[in-house]
Amino acid sequence: MATIPEIETTDVGEEFVHVRFRDPDEFDEIRTPDWAADVARSVSAGSEVRTGRRREEGDWVVQSVLVKKTVGESKAREQARKIVEKIEG
């Protein structure tokens, strides 16, 4: 079973709580794929996932999760963790 990363930071924006799991500087490329959004929305309506391709290994992993601000910061952190577990677990 894969190791789920710890949350690095949480930023509250106008629409989303941006829950960052990995530093964006680790990646060559970052995308918001539809398949990951489908997984995210199964946990929290309206959520999105940003995935990144690592510079060294070339594999794709979750960089951050965006959860609708209306759920609140604490709940957003909890839901983001569940989303990452579904994708990387």
C-alpha cells in the first residue's frame, strides 16, 4: 500500500480551500485531469485534484486538492485526505 503524504499547507481562497500535499517545484508538469475530478467529486461535490509528474521518477501523483470553501477549512482538509487515499491508496 502506498504512503499517503501529509498535508503541507492549506490556503482559503474565494471559492476553494486549496489543500497542498506536495511542493509544486517537485514537478515538471501539473494538470487537473477529469478522471481525478470524478474521484474527488465522489467524496466532496465540486472538488478538483491537481496532479503532477515528478521530475526524477516521471510518475504522476497528487500535488493538491481543491475543496469548495463552503465545507469549511477543517472539513476540507479531511475530505482532501480521503480523496488522496482513494487515488494513491
